[in-house]
Amino acid sequence: MKQPVVYVHGQGGSANEAEHYRPLFEGREVVGFDYRARTPREAREEFLRFFDRFRAEHDSTVLIANSIGAFFSMTALSAKQVDRALFISPVVDMEALITGMMARANVSEAELRTRREIRTDSGETLSWDWLCDVRSHPLRWTVPTRILYGERDFLTPFETMARFAARIGAPLTVMPGGEHWFHTPEQMAFLDAWIGEAFPRVAGR
């Protein structure tokens, strides 16, 4: 039996996105994880429950995770639950992302610590608990992983992504002109070809 695949969506996405990947993994079970977690703490609880149960029913598991779904996966899971991973535009430095939002909103750490949560003009909510959680749970990811990154990713600078990929030994593929959200026909074709390189027999190559 070929390794089953679990797809983890990003913010604003849904488990239904797993439908796109089913033709790319012919002969494999492809499951979309419809998680509800909105914080790292919630993710550690919910993701572990789901993947421990899933792994108990399968000998091995391939993870495809997108954006913050990749971050939640890395903060919650390990090689105990996942054998291989494909990350699409993963969030790999959440602390820098949060502190960058704080700087743009002119919010100091002291103010955020006092108020606990602050809604910014951009519509994002800054959370002191989020920042503390991220600092106390640094990412320690050891699962064999490949990363797909868009040249114009607005969330993570290339240098940050490259350093992270080097640290975990992950091949990093950069799509020229690609964005954080892979969604146009050209971007999805690039993504599909990237998966085909990782699983050439599945893609019929």
C-alpha cells in the first residue's frame, strides 16, 4: 500500500483543497485535514490527536502543508507522525512575522503585554500569548522535507526561507514571480510539476 497523503491548508483555506492533489497521487489515499485550531497551543492538541490516530491506521504518512498550516504542523508534529513532508510557502519564523506586524502597527512589547490583544488597522489581531508561545516553542523539525517558495512571497523574505531550509536540510525550490498564495494556473502548474519531481512515479515520469 502506497503512503497516504494528508493535506493541511493555510489561513482562509479549507480541507476541500485536497481535491486538487488527488490526481497527482493516483493509487494513494489523499485526506484533507479540516482543523479548527487558531493558535499554536490549540494546534499542538488538535494536530496530535488527528495524526496520532491517522498514523495508528497507516504504516507511514506524507504531509503536504500550506503556509500557516505548515507552521502548525511543525510546532505540533514530528517524525513519529510524519515520514515525508512537502511545504508550500511555509511560515518558518513566526516571531519575526509577529514583531514585524507590531512594528508596522507601532505597538511595543510592553503595550502588547499589558493589553494582551490588540486589533491593528490592517485587521490583524496581535496577541501577547501567541508571541510568548512562539518564543517558548522554537521549531525543531527533523522530517525529510521539500519546500516550495514564491519569489514574491510577502510574508517570508527569501533569506529567512533559505536559512531555514539549510538548517533542516530541505531542498528549496523558488518559483520566479511566484507569490505566497499559489493559485493562478501558471503557479498551480509549477506546483504540480514540483510534486511530480518529488514523486516521479506518481506523476508518471
